[in-house]
Amino acid sequence: MRSRAPTPDFGWTERTAAAQRTVVPFMARAAAIAVWLAFASLPAHAQTSPAADALGTQLLKRLTALAHDSMEGRGAGTPGGARGRAYIEQELRALGVAPIGASYQVPVRVRARPGADTLGANVVARVPGRLGTGPALVLSAHHDHLGVRGDSVYNGADDDASGSVALLSLAEAFKRQPLDHDVIFAWFEAEESGMLGSRAFVEKPPVPVEQIAVNVNLDMVSRHEGGGTLWVAGTSHYPFLLSIAESAAAKATVPVRFGHDTPGGSASDNWTSSSDHASFHRAKIPFLYLGVEDHPDYHKPGDDASKVDPRFFASTVSFAEALVRALDAKLGEVHKSRSVSR
């Protein structure tokens, strides 16, 4: 349990920019210290390539910022949640990744709670593909977490600041080396409150729903407890995705396993409905969900960036990039298979 330091009561609309100016310089210093400590503590045999180290450094820097106490746990509809969205938007602007519509933020109605507004927002952007036409991929994560409860801040570094930060790195990679097809990036609101953001997105998508070939959802991809394994769920529902995912897994530097998606299994073992990919699945849009096993800090105040191994995190994000590139290469076939399976 951590004591919550007093935080200015910034509004979540026009005063978000003021909050951002106050918070970001301090977060940058805290992130730099966290990154240095993480790599300084790595055993000699665990050192990786310079490229992987650079990716891990960038990921941990962003994770430390998004999962900082100043974000107050990014509760849906709260000022802390608004600051989290502002940080994601700030990073997208810096990367030159444009919104898919007039604004990055698309309002989402959330459940009224003490200390929260009834409006939150998804953050949606797009990296255009080289072809300029055809089916599209949707990459998703949820930016919200549990907020503040009592005197404890639930920072949700793994759940799901990790997926949100991974999406920023993927946007950067695909901006630098574009895919053939458009990639829509969606940071969803209120996953913790019933997947309200992803439901709203699927009900009113920014492109015709028939154009969405597949959803790749990242939720909890930074902690290595439970054998250091990254799980991919969804292939039992959409077996035509298995060979594509296996081709990316064969070259991964992190152990990748397939499962947690078998119909008839227990709710805890079947992750089909456990995160925002469920909204796509209900709409008969194929999905692949990337995530790790639960760890001792799941939905607890101890889910902090300081407990993340940057090497493992970099490996999961590198696999995610390879997976999306493999999907892009076969997206015409995936889209056709999706149409047949509906």
C-alpha cells in the first residue's frame, strides 16, 4: 500500500494542458532514473543487443510516465484518466502519427462514480499503409485502470499501461517502416468498467466494420512472472490465424504459447471475454490477444513500472511487431477468411 500524495484538482477538459505542463517534466526525471536503475540491476548474462536495450529503455521511460502516481491510476472519467489520455496524445503528436478523425479523442460515456465525470474518451489514430486501400488492422490496448481507492494509487503499470506504451512503440515502428495496409491504433476507455470504450468503438467504428480484418489486443504484456511466457489467445476461434502467428513466434526472443481460448474451459482459463478483444469477437471480427499470466500485483497497488524487466517487455513488443507485419503480409487472405467465417 502506498500513501497518496496530495494532487492538484485539475479539470479534465480545458485544464488538461495545464496539468500536463506541471506533471510531464517531473515524470521525465523519474522515468530517466527508473530506466537507469532497471538496466543497472540486470545480471551480466542477461544483457541483450543494443537495439533491444534501446527499445527497453524507451518502453520503460514511457511506462514510468503513464503509470506515475500523478496519473492517479487513470480511472475512467477522472482527471487522472484525462492526464493519461493527454500523455498518449502528446506522444502521438511527437511521433507525427495523426488522428483518424478530427480529434485524437473520441468521447465515451462512462458510469457515474464519486470523483468521476460521466464522460471519458478513446484515443484513436492511424498510420496509413502503402497501398492506400483495402482491409485494415486494429491494434488496441486500454488506457484506464482502477484509479485511487482509499489511500492507495492503483497505477496499473502492467494492466494496461504496458499495452498502451507498446502501441506507441508500434506506431513509431510502422510510421518509420509502413505496412501495406492501414493500421488503426485504439487506446480504449473503461475496459475495467465493462469494456465500454471498445464496445463504443465497434458500434461506431472510424471505418466500415467490414473493412476491419483483424484486431490485435495487448493487455498486460510487461511482467515475466509465470515462466516468462507470452500467451496468444484467439486461434481456436480463428484457426486461419494460427500459421501466421506461429511464423512470428518461431523467431521470437520471448517464449510464446497459444491457448487460454478453449470454449468450455473455466472462466479463469478462457480469456476470450477477458479484455477488449471480446467486443470485436462479438462482432465476428477475428482477434489475437497478447498477454501474460496474472501476477501477485494484478489489480493491486503494487503494479508499478519499477517491477518491469525492460528486456522482457522489449521482447514482447518485438514479437507484437513481427506478428502484425506477418498479418499484414497475409491480410487479404485473413480478410477473405473473416468474411467466410461470419
